[in-house]
Amino acid sequence: MLRRIKAEQLQVGMFVARLGGSWINHPFWRARFLLNSEDQVNQIRSAGVQEVWIDILKGRNLPAPEAPPPEIALPEPAVPASTLEAEFARARELLQSGKSVIGSMFADVRMGRALEVNGALLLVDSASKSLSRHSQALIALARLKARDDYSYLHSFAVCALMIALGRTLELPEEEVRELGLAGLIHDIGKLTLPEAVLHKAASRTPAEDEAIRRHPSAGYRILNEARLYSNIALDVCVHHHERVDGRGYPFGLVGRELSVHAKIAAICDTYDSLTSSRPGHQEWSPARAMEYMAVRVDTLFDRRVFKAFTRTVGIYPLGTVLRLRSNRLAVVCAQNAADPLRPRVMAFYSVTESAALAPEVIDLHESDDSVVAFENAADWGYTDEKLMAMYAPQA
């Protein structure tokens, strides 16, 4: 897998696949070789080579940049907490502006123009602030996307999930910011595919499946050619479909060969894909998606990262419909960090009487009632939007 770097970034142990510039200007024009000494590195630089393509599968990769020490240890200003209702209102505006930013960025790539990530980074920062004010609102709202918006808002939803999960794992804040950017552009390789293949609801042909499986590598090339010097974004782009047992693609890497960032992306991308309505797939409830993923820990997903993910979104994520022992249906409206199996819910329907109830908030941690099973809201005549209007009436 090739990566373009600046000549001054060359290090001993890297595998040189190609040198930038005219071959006549340097003595390595036919060579593909491993850098074994500083003399080789200096010879390339002194020949006036500006750019080098290295093969990160055959040699050393460019190490992640270290965060510079702070000049003055001043604390970051705290982001004021927000109620769920207030943050839903902000999140709606953020999703609309996010759709516009991502749409423009993707359009530029389709037209062959240079990838511009400044707007994307501002979007990452806005998502980060939203999650600081309320940890669940943006994630819950981003899940409720129309099929026509899937390509854009899937990227934004994965961005938000990766930021939140990175914080749960206590990664450095600058690293979390890069994770957010990686989430926004992880699927950029799909822009090289025909729209008919991407939006095909029926079964794809083997050739179409193979084209889909090439999108991580295509995305890596786009980011590399755009000179995006972010190890995390490049890593996530090419490896977010790898799985810890080696059954993923494009390289079939196993867990020990995958970075924590790739493992984070695999989980966040899968969760949002399962819980979203998209061509060929009817959205699953958040609880069903979590159950599906939980039984695939250690085969598809990394155990440590998935445990952190359950702490991030909850075993029963916001908006999940539960059947209680009292034979009522209730929607999860808040998590309980001390007791994740007993969240705060709003009861809204009597199964016994087949009738709606006056909404009642119940903290299951302090109640004799308990969860029997999770349900599909549509089976009972409710939409996620209708339920959201109950537990966040100002949204």
C-alpha cells in the first residue's frame, strides 16, 4: 500500500516504491528498495527529490506526530452542559450544515478537484462541542437519516461515534480530533463507484461486489494524492472493513495487525450502517444492532473496543424501545452509567390493553419494573421521530 510523503520525512526502514520528479535527476530511477542507512536517505534528499512514495506494507510507516508540549498549562474552557431537548435543536442545525459541507467536499472529489478538509475540521470541532454538551443527542439524531441522505449523513454519524468512542477510550484530544476527521472521510473511496452500484437495492453481481471491496484502497489513493498527512485518517480509510479474525478486506489483516483507530472505525461504521435505512437494508433498532455485534466480538470486532462502545452508546442506546415486565412499552431517554441494564425510560404504551398511555418517566435503577426484551417501534405503529417527540418535546 503506497503512501506519498515529503523527502524530508524519509527514515531508515522505509520501503521506497517510487521517487517524485524526473528519473534523470537522481540515481534511483529503476529502484524499489528498503532504506538501510542514513547515507541512502541523504543521497535521495541531496538529489533534489521532493516527494517519495513508500510502501507501508513492506517497510516502516511515517510515525504519528507527537503533540507539542503546551507552552502554558491553561485548562480548556469547559463546554456548558445542555439538556437533551436543547441539544437536539442544536444538533438538527448541525446536521443540516454538515450535510452541506460533506456534500460540497464529495462533489469536489467527484469533479476531480482538490480535497479541501478545512471545512471538515470545523465540522468535526462542532460535533465535538455538541457531544461535550450532551453525550447522546447528536448520535441519536444522526441515526434518523433518510435514505437519500445516507451517503452524507452516514459519514457524519460515524464521525460523531468515533469522537465519542475515542473519548471513552481516553485517547488524547488531538487524536480524537483526527478520529473525527477520519470518520467524515472514511468512505470517500465510494465516490469512485457508479451511483447505480452504490444505490442498488437488489443483490449485486460478483463484479459489483468486487468493485465495492476496492473502495477502501480507492479512498486511500484519493487521500494520499490530496497530500493529507494524517496517519489516522489514512489508516481508517483503508482498514475500516478489516476484521479481527482476518475475514475483512482489502488485505485480510488480523487483530494484532490492526490499529486501535481501525478497530474503532470498524465498530462505528457497522453500527451506523445497521441502524440506518439504506438501499437494500431496512434499519435495525439500536438494541438489535448491539446484540448482533456483541455475539461477533473476538471474530469481527475487538473485545476491548466494543466494551468501550457499549459504555459510549449504552447497551440500550437512546431511542431503543423496550418491553417491561409490567407489559408496557417504554423508550430509552437517558443512560445509567452505574447500571447500564436499567436505563431511564419513558413508558408510552400498554401491551395488555393495546392502547397508548400517558407518557411516564421511569428510572429503572430505582424501580421494581425491569426489561424483558427490546422491540421494533414500527411493529407497534410508532416511528423513531414520533417517539423522539415524546421524550424530547422541544426537539
